[in-house]
Amino acid sequence: MEEIRNEPILLAHHPLCGKFDDHLLNVNDRKLCRGCFTVYPATVVFMVALLLLRPSFIEAFVLALVLFAAQLFRFFPALHWMVIGFNLLLGCSLAAIIYAAIICPPDLRIYFYPFIAAVIVSFELIKGRKVLARCHSCPSYGSFPQCAKGPSAIEKENNE
């Protein structure tokens, strides 16, 4: 528990090298991943709303697709300032697709589940390539993965 209390990051899976500081929020000397801090709570809140409203499978599926498609505008650099809004849309689309998966009619599951898996994998590959491109353009990339732990980790390694 002491180690967790002293950990400077919480819900932050981005490298601490400084190149990804725009992905982090600083709260009480802790670094929080802006995406995780917005997507997951939005997912929970929207899931509760869906469970209360109880839309049909088709309604939930179409809603998930529309919300997911709307958040894809995040990849336009001119719209980067709207990233928190896009994260909220992503969280809502995640809740809608989880809800749709739960209530999916049995005869559609063989088509629905692979489709959802393909969309998730494709989205993560696109986002992952974007992060990797940022890492590859960094002058410290040669020291990866040590560079991802932040400048102090590189200094410590150089002193040893």
C-alpha cells in the first residue's frame, strides 16, 4: 500500500518522458490519464442510463455506431482541442456497445461479436500507431523502454 501511495501516476499508461504530457492531467501531484479519467466514468454513467431506459438491441447498436463514428473526428488535428468531448463520446459508445452485446439476440451473436472485436482492434491499432510514431520521432527512442519511465530514469541508467 505504501508503494501505491507514493506512485506518481494513477490511471496513466502513457510514457513519462514528457512527449505525452498533453495526455495527462495533474491532480494533487498525481498524473492521471486524461483518456481513462474521462472514458471510463462516461461509460459507467451512460451504462446506468441505458439500463434505466432499456433501448432495444437495434437502438443500442445504432447509437453505439453513431457515437463511435462521431468520435473518429478526433483524428483531425484541427479538432484536437475537443479531445475530452471525443473521450466522452467514446465512453458512451463503449457503454452502448456493451449494452448491445449483453442483450444481443442469440442468432446474431456469431456476426455481432466478431464485428465488434474487429472494430476495437482496428481502433486500437490506429491509436497505437499514432503513439508509436511519436515515440519513433523522439531523439531518446534508442533508450526505449527506459526513456518511457521519464528523464530521471535515463539519468539514473547513465550514472550506473
